[in-house]
Amino acid sequence: MLLKELSALASPLNDQQIGQLQQAASELSPQQLAWVSGYFWGISQTSGATQPINQAAAAVSSQPAGKLSIIFASQTGNAKGVAEALKEEAAAAGIAVELFDASDYKGKNLAKETHVIIVASTNGEGEAPDNAIELHEFLQSKKAPKLDNLHYGVIGLGDSSYEFFCQTGKDFDAFLSKQGATPFIERVDLDVDYEAPAAEWRKQALDKVKEALASEAQSAQVVQLPVGQAAHTSQYSKQNPYTATLLTSQKITGRDSGKDVRHIEIDLDGSGLTYQPGDALGVWFENSPELASAILKQVGLTGDEVVEVDGDSISLQKALVEKYEITSANPQLVTQYAELSGSKKLEKLATDKDKLRQYSGNTQVIDVLSEKKAKLTAEQLIGLLRRLTPRLYSIASSQSEVDEEVHLTVGVVEYQQGDETRFGGASSFLSHRLEEGDDVKVFVEHNNNFKLPQDDNAPVIMIGPGTGIAPFRSFVQERDNRDAEGKNWLFFGDRTFTQDFLYQVEWQKYLKSGIVNQLDVAFSRDQQEKVYVQHRILEHSAQVWQWLQDGAYIYVCGDATRMAKDVHEALICVVEQHGQKTREEAEQFVNELRKAKRYQRDVY
């Protein structure tokens, strides 16, 4: 019930008390309001509930004020999911706990904490996730407080295929330690197959926290009551996906294109799943049975061997199809197979981290195993492999437009390896192995770091070459359905106009109707000199600067390795040139845009 409604209802409070309550509530965050509601409820349930509130408060304040604060630095949602699980487990263990998005947490408050756990993913090339940029910078600044009384733990999530593996977690660990804080548990850096070790780390961490907070703090009753209306939460998740139906898989690149890009439509009818533009759809897939058989043949196994996975005994063939990653290689697999096989080539690669990452990032499992034939046991084979993880695809539709459907734009990974064709695991599952009407297990991964502005009058600049166009299809559908007055400017690029202009008819329709105010395209192979989206940005630099001055939000989606870096550089050049700033000032300006969520990226 909202406080402003109290005076209109029969209430045990007088007008002065209502006014005091309104004033106090206006200065509190949602998390603080939830804590206060539980605190007052706890007082009301004590045998001395009739005692004055200040006496009860005095009694409580004499107890230790220790609690656990959990802060998540998350880009796509994995770190947030681990943090939410940690909070639920802490509450179930009777630990006073609060959960914070890093963007909502004030760094100076760390000095008031007793126990903190940071769950941090790493973005791009060792960068902090967008929601943690400010906290990350604050802890490096001279404003960072001394933290001699703080006990902390850090859990880092990442992908060891990348050079800066779990860098953000390592950074937070170093920052806190430098300010005098004490780790109560050793930092853990987890790879893509993180769920089991994360659960074990959470258990160990909470056992230590519970012990440290002492008996009186543990006995304090913390009850969280709803504040306002709770958001609808679906029963389906990464751990419990919804079995949906594939409605459409349509190739949207031309017959002569060098790419196979699919428009995928999936039926969510009856699931209760909801999503917003900018969110992603997680897709659980099965591997190619033919690829599994080829791997088994390569290492001298039949597939009938029985292995234990998650407490179940299943055939090795079934495990390879349903439980393990058998397409993409990784540095650990290459290094371990070098030892098992004695391959001189792989052993040499394993000594050079840069070459190892490059090789494993461009080589599939079957081709690593083909470097030197070696007979393996079933246990040795699955010991090489990571567990299967779902693929996340940017959602290419607005729910206000398509109702209980969800659309994706999927680029099929396909290339030649000698005389054979190699395919991506999830993309080939969606495009080649699923028929329309077949089941596909999915879940929604919310992304609060890639969202349209709340102000429908704000201008929006969208930069999405290739399949990076996906979320901007959802953005434009949403703004159209909301009758948003803000201007929309789209930059799109690909290889050729005739073969690779994704959703061309739709964009031309939106341009004609005025929903899209400006559309600039860059088709790299339609002329002798290659032209990319960053070149178009620089060509229109004065106009881009004017849009920024008018409050525009900038969104970038697509390739992180080159495109996102080149676009970022182009934006700095725009600010430098038209803002009449030095290079350093322009970089700071662009960084401030990111902090203000006016420059958001969904890159991979």
C-alpha cells in the first residue's frame, strides 16, 4: 500500500505521523524500505509489542549490526543469477542479507559494511560490465574509503578462451584488498561451466559468513515484505527452461550470399514468459549425432560406454549429444589433449598463450582430436570437454508487436575444414536439425544494461551491422507500438546490398512511415574500397554530435573484436572534432555517456 493512500483510509496513525513516515520513506531505496518493513513487523510480533518504538529500537541496536551485502556486476545476467541464488541461500540460512545491482550501490557505503560478496562477470577485453563501471572507477580513485573493518569475498565469471579471463573479479579483489579489507574466503575464477563450482563456493562462503556474524546477529529476525507491486516472475529459467515450439526458420540472406542468416520465430503461448527489447533468449540445444559419432570414432570408442552425469548413468553417445560441448574448442582442451596424445604441434601451442587462444578460438573439438590420433577412455574424453551451456541470442521482436512469440536473427556458423563442412552447435540446431513444429527449450535472460530510454521523446541512434541488427528490430517495433515521439536513426552494414540487407523491406517501410527518421547503410563489398558503419558515423559526425547534444542515446550491437572497437573510436573522434575537446576529454565524455546509460553496448 502506498503511503500517500494512508490518509484516505482508516489508519491508526495521525496526520503528523503519516507525514513523518512519508518523509522518511522518500529518502530510502527499495532495498532499505524492504528491510524497514521487516524490522517493524518483527517489533510488532515481540511479546513487548506495546512498548514504545524507541525502546524496542534501543534494544535491537545493542545487538551486532552485521549483515551480508551482495553486489553483482553483470552484463548478460549470469552474475546476477549467481548473486540471486546466493541471496536466497543466505536468507534460507537465517543470514541478514541485501542484494544490490552494482549501478545502484554507492561505493562509500562499503565502509559501513561488515561482510560483502561481489559477483562479477567480465565484459569485452577485461572491462567491467556496464552496470559496474562507476563502482569500478570509484574504488580506483582517491575517494575510495579505508575498509579495515570489511570482510569480503569475490566470485568471478568468465570464459578462459579470452585473454582477460575473469579480470573484473580480479580487479575488485585487488581494489578491496588495497583499501585494507580482508578476504574471508579465497576468490574463485569460474569458466563458462560455472554452475556446480559456483554452488559449492556459495555454500562455503555462507558457512563462513554465518559463523562470523555471531549468535545474536543470527537470531535477529529479518522479514522482507513486499514494497509496491512485485514484478511478475515466470517459473521458467535457465535451470528450468520452457519447452516451446519452433514456428518458422526462414533464410533472409540471398541465394548468392556467403552467409546463411535465419529469421527464427518461436511460440511461447501459455508459458507466461515476458521480455523487453534488449533482452536475450537462451536456447538449450542438442549436438549433431553425426558429429558425436565422428568424435567417438576418432578416439576409438563406440558410444555404448556408460558414463555418470549429474548422478545418472547414460550412454557416452547420449552424453555427447545432450550434455557436453563438442563443437567449440577451448585452451584447456587443447592443453590437456596435448598431454594425452603427445602431439608436438599442440604441445608447442600450449606454451604460447596468444597462439593457443587464437587456435582454440578458431578450431572445433573434432579438429583438435585429429591433430594426432589417440585412443581415449570414456572418462578421459568427457574429462576434456566442457558441459553444454545454452546460447544467448538477442531478441529481435517486441512483445507488444508479436504477443506470445519471440523472434531471433541467427547467423549460421558454417565453414570448410579440408573436405568437410563444420557447423556451429546451436545455430545449426536451430537452422538445420529442427523442423517447424519441433520442440526447443528456451528461457528469457533479462538485460538491464541494454534498454530503451524511459523517455519516449529521447532520440535514439542504433548501430547494428550483420546480426547485430536483431535488438534494433525489437527497439523500433516497441517505439512504434508506444507511439514514441523520439527520433530513431539506424546504422546498418553487411557485405552486399542485394544479398545481405537483413529485413530490408521492413526498414524501408519504417523509413517511409517516419518511424525511422534516418537510415545509413554500409555494404563493404559493393565498391572497391571497403566501407563500414564507423565510416558512415564519421561521414555524419556533425549530425551525430548534434543528436548527442539533443540528448540522444547510442546503442551498439554485434562483433566485439573489431566493429565495437572501431565504432567506439569513431564516437571519440566525433566528440573530439565537434565538441572541440582533447583526446582525453573526448574519452571522458564518452565514458560519462556510458555511466549515464546513454551509450549501451551488447557485443559478443
